[in-house]
Amino acid sequence: MVDIEMKSDYGSKGGIDTVIEAVPIRGTGNVGSQRYNKIPRLERYLGFLPSIAFTCTLTASWESIAGGFQAGLLNGGPVALVYGCILTILGTSAIAASLGELASMTPTAGAQYHWTYEFAPRAPRFFSLMQGWITVFAWLATVAVAPFLAATQIQGLLILNYETYEPQRWHATLIMWAVVAVPLVVNIYARRLLAPVEIFGGICHLVFLPTIMITLICLAPRSDPSFVFTTFIGDLSGWTNDGVIWSIGLLTATFPFTAFDGILHMSEEVKNASVAVPQTMVQGIIINGILAFGFLIALLFTMGSVENALETTTGYPIIEIFLQATNSVTATNGLMALLLITAFVALFGALASVTRLTWAFARDQGLPFSDFFSYVSPRRKIPLRALFLVVTIIILLSLIIIASTTAFNAILSLSSLALYISYIIPTIFIFIKRVRGQPIPFGPWHLGKWGLPINAFAIIYAIYIIIFLPFPPIRPVTALNMNYAGPVMGAVLCFALVDWFWKGNKRWQGPVVRVLGNQGY
């Protein structure tokens, strides 16, 4: 066990701490019973209500189902969507509870890689650096998904409204830039607006759903209950094994529940984080699960022709479903605007979350040029350089669209797979400690006697999802419909391994808190 030395001088307003030095608590690879207190470098200004709104809007469950349930219709249809959604809610809740328990022990922006370092049974530096790169790459891909979906949905509406419009790939790039611009400005110049913006987004998330559902229920043609609860579609995707078809269709319900860990990376700005973070994360999943399931049932009852929805020229079945229900382009625009507003608000939180994760990894010397990117602006009280790094990566990724949408989708496909891998690693490690009966320094929020079965279910569910996430949704497989999640994930792991053997094994000593408030930082 390495001794810990800390020196701190708190600002009177809870802002940036001045001088803090801490060294890792791990020396031999075994977690000791002592833990050190993480001294936050960022101001804690997020209360419980903004935090739970943050989780709900960032996950955006029913909005994500609306924008991306096409694969579920092709693979399994209503049966895969309905019962897959139930399994997803249960599985994601177990994962969130497992991570929430870890967050209560050590609420830090580094989250997954920090807990991996603390609980890995051996080689903690190696596993935590791998975990750090996986989580950072996962979130960089995730934060690019929202503006891309918004941009292409806007293009879909342009196709609907203007018969002469011919979509170009560079149009999507420019729209992505416009979508990112406002959240960027707010994150830089109006950080404290993030809390009311998240509350506003949470209200929209709750209010817009019944608005859309009532419209569909009142105006759309009705499907038979047997279609919703018993219809299995297995002849559209090219797959022949019913189990594989159902499992691929399940992924449509899985995607909307990823990125629930966004609040973890805001931990150092949340008040009473040891309790608030796990509570809001788990409660956010439950709330989103109820909303998503209700919306999915209403959507299947009112969607009309499956063939028309899948063959729409807009690229999004939800646009065709709204059009069939209302018989009005104007009404369709209005309903889609409700989806776009909540997706836009979600980007505020996503940008903040991935910035804090990137900053924390730099603070702990995980990134190249870590000292540069770990800078926190004393005026803005945000990790400004990490924010610019994230936005620069989004802009560079968006340029790929101009050359090839397939290449861009290949990078985005990393999102769900890498996130699930980042969830399962620390869950496996704390499960091992439980099985071995080793002491665990629980925080105020923990699972008690239910910890072992919940961890086990979370691991089994995550492994199942990880196996099928790389499967292509359609056969025969071509360069255009290929699912590149597996190859891109392999590239990330190769990059992380090269970093470890090149300089990372010397640079990375595990999570280290270093704050230099009055020393040019």
C-alpha cells in the first residue's frame, strides 16, 4: 500500500481546489481496505433534479427507438421489439445498479477505468489503461451519434417537404456542425445553464411522449393485438436462424439504453455524488424503460404498413409512420420537431459528459499530452482544452461522411459495443471479489445481499449483448450493410495495446489526483 499525501485549499465558493497531490492507492495489485477521498477539481453545482433529468434526456430511450427501430422490424419484428425491450430494461437496470454501487464507493469522472484499477485482481495498471481507452473511444463515438441522427432526420424532412431536394453527404456534415454549435457555446460560456437546460429537457422528455402517443392513437389505423405481441418477422433480413434473428432484433431495444453512464462522468460536479449519482442512474433507467416500452407498444399498434415504413425514401420509418397517421406533411414536421428538440437537448449533456471523461483520463496521465488536456479554465471552471479536443474529433469524424457514409457508420458502430465492454469489466472484477469473500469498501449506496445475483445477471446479459452487437443486420453481407463494430473495436484494442507497450506502461501509474489551481492552471 502506497502512502497518500494530500494538500488542499478549498475556494470559498466550492470552485477549483488549489493544490492537491495524491499518488495511487495500489502498490502490489491488491486493493487495500483503505481508500483516499477524491478531492474534486470542478465545482459541484448539479443537484438531484438536474442529475436525474440529465440521465433521462441523455439516454433518450423512446426518442432513440423512434429514430432507429428499423433493424428490429427487419429482424424479428414486433416480437423481438416488445420482449426484447423488457429484457433490455431488466438487464440494463442490473448493469446500472452494479455500476451505481461502484460509483457510491468512488464517485469520479474516470468511473470505469478508475474502478477497474481499484478492483482488478491482477495487472491493475494494464487493465485500467485498456479500460480508459475503451471508454473514451466509446464516448467519442457516442457523442457523434446524436448530431448525425439529427442531421439525417432533418435531411429526411427535407426530402419529404421538397420533391426536388437531392440529399448530399456534405449537407449532413454542415447540419452536424450547426447542431453541435449551440451546445458547444453553452458548455463554454454558460456552464450553469446546463442544469436548467437539463430540467427543461427532462420536462420535454416527459411531455412530448404523450403528445405523440395521443396523436398516433387518435389518428392512425389500428393494428391487431396479435400483430403487436405474437408476430415474428423472420424473412426480411436474410438470416434463417430464429434465435439469431431475435437476438439481432433485440439490439434495436438495446441501443436506446446505452450511455446511461453519462452521469458517472459528471460525478465531480454533482452534489452528494456518492448517493445522488447511483440513485439518478438507476431511477433514470427505470423511468426511461417505462416510457420506452409504452411508446413502443403505441407505435406498433399504430404504425400501419410495415413495408411502407421500411421502404420510405426519407431513410427513417418514423417519418413515414407519422405521415400515414396524420396524412399531413405539416403535422409530420411538427411531430418530428418534438423528437429533434429532445435529441438536441441530449447533446448538451453528452458533450459535457464526454469532456469530463476525457479530462479525467488526461488528469490521470492516460492521454498523450495529458498535462495540456487536463487544464481547467479558472475563469470558466470547465476543462476547456478537453472540450475543444472532443469537438475537434466530432468535426473530423463528420468530414468522413463527405467521402463515405459507410466509413462514418463503421466508426459510429463502435458506440454500443465499446460501452457494454466498459460496463462489464469493473462488474466482473467486483463480482470476483464478492465470490472470493474479500472485503469491499462499500459506499452509502450498495446492493447488500442482492449484490451477487445482480452482478451475475448483469454480466450474463452484457456478454449476450456483446456477442450479437457485431452481427450484421442484413444478409448477404456487403461493404454497405456490414456491421463494422467488431473490426473497429479490434482497432481500438490494438491502439490501446500499442500505447501500453510504447509509452503507456511508463506514463500510466493508475488514477492520480493532481490539481494545480494557483500554479498556472
